[in-house]
Amino acid sequence: MANPSDELNHQMARLHQEIEQILGGKQQMAASHQEHVTQLTATIVAMREALERMQAEKQQSVQQAYADSSHEISQLKATVLAMREEMEQMHFEKQRSLQQAAAEANDEIVQLKASIVGLREELERASLQYKEEIQETRSAAREEQRQLQEMISALRERLENKDGR
């Protein structure tokens, strides 16, 4: 049989070997875990950097959108102002055109009134002249009638004197 001390040594050596294997496995596991922790830490760092980059990009996008909208608002305000000025100019031109048309119409009315007055005076002169001519014609006709009656009377008298003699 084997010596109990040898067997004990042998068991101890075997246990020692098992312990070393377990420790070696644990060290490998610890190293593997450490490597896994290192990878996870690197992933977390990379994700944090990506998140910060995304936040910075988002902030930049917001600032760019704000700047773009501010620029667009400024352009719209300038457009509104230009359109308002154009409308005011059109209104001014319309008012000026209306005033000019009213002045021209007023001038035409004044000229027409003057023409009416002139034509009325001319008509009154023509009417007076016509009345005078009618009066003269009547007067001449009465004078001619009187002369003709005198002639008739004179001729009748002559006839009566000639016949009655």
C-alpha cells in the first residue's frame, strides 16, 4: 500500500493543481470580465460622445433654424413694407388722378357753361333780330297795304270820275 503521507501529498498536489486551475479559470474569467468591462466602458464612452455630438448637432440645427426663420421674417417684413409703400404710392397716384380728372371735368364744365352763355346770348340776339325783321316785314307789309289801298282808292276815284263825268 501506499504510504499515507504520499497519498496525502498526492491529494494535496492534486488539490493544489485544482486550486491553480480554478484560480487560473477565475483569473481568465476575471481577465475576460475586465476585458468585457473595458469594452462596455469604451462603448459607453463612444455612446456618450455620440450623444454629445447629436446634442451639439441638434443645438446647431435649432440655431440654424432660428437664424433661417429670423432671416425669412426679416425678408417678409421688408416685402410687407415694400408692398405697403407701393400701395400708398398707388393710392397717392389714384388720388392725384382723381383730382386731375375732377379739375379737368370742372374746366370742361366751366367751358361748357361759357359756351351755353355765349349760345344763349347769340340765340337772344338772333331772336331779337328775327323779331325786328318780322316787325319790319309787318310794318313794310302794312305800308305796302296802305299804299295799295291808297292806289286802289285813287284808281277807284279816277274810274268813278271818268265814268261819272
